[in-house]
Amino acid sequence: MKIITGPALAAVVGGVLLSGCVPRIEVATPKEPITINMNVKIEHEIHIKVDKDVENMLKNRSDLF
């Protein structure tokens, strides 16, 4: 029986050690539904500029609206 030494022994030992390391990627769906909580508060202001004549007419004629 011949004994393996040197680089050949390192290659055999390295091959045996690396054969146990197999990368594994697993993609699985979650068991619970995904919930997204969006607490959003939206505020806005509308500014309307009117001509002086229109402003006076709106003040004097309240029956328009």
C-alpha cells in the first residue's frame, strides 16, 4: 500500500472537507399575510385669488351661492 503525502494529500483532504459544504438557497412564502400599516395624514389648503370687483360682488350679493 502506497501512502499519499504532500500536495496530493492536501488535495484529497481538501476535497473531502469541501464536499460537505453544499450551498443551498431556499425561497419560501410567509405563513402569515403581509400587512402594511400606513398612517398618513393629508392636509391641504386651497387659496383662491380673485379680482377686487369679483370680491366686492361676492360680498354684496350673498344670494349667488
